[in-house]
Amino acid sequence: MTYNMISLRIAPNILKEIDTLAIDEHVERSTLLRNLLNKGLKQTRIEHAVEQYKKGKISIGRMAEVTGLPRQELFKELKEQNVSVHYSKDRLLKEISDL
């Protein structure tokens, strides 16, 4: 895989944490930063999808597409954030019959 190089300003205390964690995990700083960015992007996608769902702008199915998570995990995420699931009776019965 090829990577693009970017420049980023980081506060000294955060850089120290990054370096400490990279040593603890036995990885290079750049590998650790890529991993952290991937985790952060995943979490941000989830948070954004939940907000869009709360506003009624996307469905559970679309949330699954956007986040890459299975519906069961999305239901868990919504429950943890106290978000009501908007599901019609017909849709629920179809989901149950598909199990």
C-alpha cells in the first residue's frame, strides 16, 4: 500500500504520549498514528451516523453501510446512547422471520 505524506503540528505532551505508546506497542510512530487515525475515523463515522439517524435523515440500513458495522452492533450503539430505534411493526416482523 502506498501512503501520502502530510505535515501536522502536535503539542509536545501529545507527541510524548504517542512515542510512549509506540514503544509500549513495539511499533513505529507512523504506524501507531495511522492506527489511531483509523480508530478515530471509525468512531467519528459512527457518531455522525447516529446523529443523522436521530434526525431521521438515514435508516439503520444506511447506518450499516456508512459505518461498516452489522445491524446488531448499531442497535447496541443506539441503546448505549439512549437513542430510540424507529422501526415499523412490519419491518420488525420481516427481520424476525429472516432469522
